Amino acid sequence: MAVYQDDFPIVSAEKLSDTVFDFKVSCPQLASDAFPGQFIHVICSAEKLLRRPISICEIDKTNSTIRFVFEQRGEGTRLLSGKKAGDTLNILGPLGKGFTALYAYDSAVVVGGGIGVPPLLEVAKSFNGACDAILGFRNSEAAILIDDFFDVCGDVSVTTDDGSLGTHGFVTDVLRKRLENDPPQVIAACGPTIMLKNVAALAKMYNVDCYVSLEERMGCGVGACLVCACRTRDENGDIKHSHVCSDGPVFNAEEVAF
């Protein structure tokens, strides 16, 4: 798989909420080779040279752009959020193993939590309408990309912790009902670790294949620095250490030792 590094121009930069930003970047070769679930490694500014990993939200191969949605969490992403259309970003990518295993299925349910929602949009798009989405947020103010999912999914369910939008509760409450009544062929999930653990447990209980995208702090993004180690199981069930950047970020849920 080819990996590219260059300064790419920002086509658009929008603010989705107080802390969440939506960028589209023109990068023909990167967009041509990217898959749903992969990520890019971005230099946020000249002052902060350590790259930040950000999941790819959408891939537009026709217009040679990628879209990524990120949350302002620290100084690096604060500086990144100040970029505007016409600025350039030094990007390394596409990186990691995406949701390519899902190409073997005809339909799916994607389950996202918070800032784990964006990378599932391109996954949903790849099923050409044969995908439903269950999206969870802290509250209505934190909700993002709902209309985007309605555009590409057959059905979209939204949950909030405080009940201010959609169903009051968690994504697993809605997923459990779906699994009881109309189980999908496969589940793709991205979000907080506890959410992924519970989604994986439900998938196993109902004998549905499940793939999860993990998040860990990264240094190099290519498997050299070993910062992003995660616990997984080998074919014998023994615990081993894999790396989110190179072995993932997408894993079969059965492999992950939550």
C-alpha cells in the first residue's frame, strides 16, 4: 500500500460545534488509495511538529479530496482548528488497516460514539444504502454528522446520555433491540473503549460478526515507535501486543482483549 507525504491545500474548513471541526483537503493520490477506516497523520502547525492521527471521514475519489472531522483537545488540535481554506497541511497517509473486511458483506450496521462517528460515514456509504446507523452523543449540542448519515443510510438512530436528542440512553440499548429483532450481517463500531467492549459483547452474544476501530495515542503512525500498543489475542487465545497504527486501527472484535 502506497503512503504519501506532502503539503496539501485545504479546500474547506468548517466549525461543526464549539470543539469539532470539519476539513476537506485536496490530495489526489492519497484519496485514490485510501480505504474506509484508515487515518492520516497531520502536522498541526510549525510550532507543533509532532503529528496528530485523525481518522478519514469521507473519500471523494472523483474530486480527489478527503474529509476529516476532529475534536479540539489540546494545543496541537487548537492550532489545527485555526487553519482555513487555502492553507496547506503536511499530511502523511493513508495509514493503517481499515474496514476492508466488510466488503465481504451485503449489509451492515455501524455504531458510533462521539468523535468515533466520523470514520463510519465512509463505511456506511460503501454499502449503497444497505446500512443502518446507531449514533451516540453526550447531548444534542455534541451531535454531529446526523444529516450526512441520513443521506447514505436506510435508517439512523440517535441516542444521547441526557435524552436531549433521540433516545435517552446508550447505543448498546438500541443495538440490543436491533439484534433481537433483525440482526445485521456485520457490525462496524468506533468510539470510546467501553462502548466498543459492550458492542463486541453483544455481537458475540447474538453471533454477529463485528469489527471495531481502536484509538490510542500515536507517535510515528507507522509501527516503528511502539507507542500505540494494544492487547489482542492470537489464534490460540493467548494475549499479545499489537499496534493500532500498523496492525489496526480496525480489528475483528474477537481479537481484541478489552
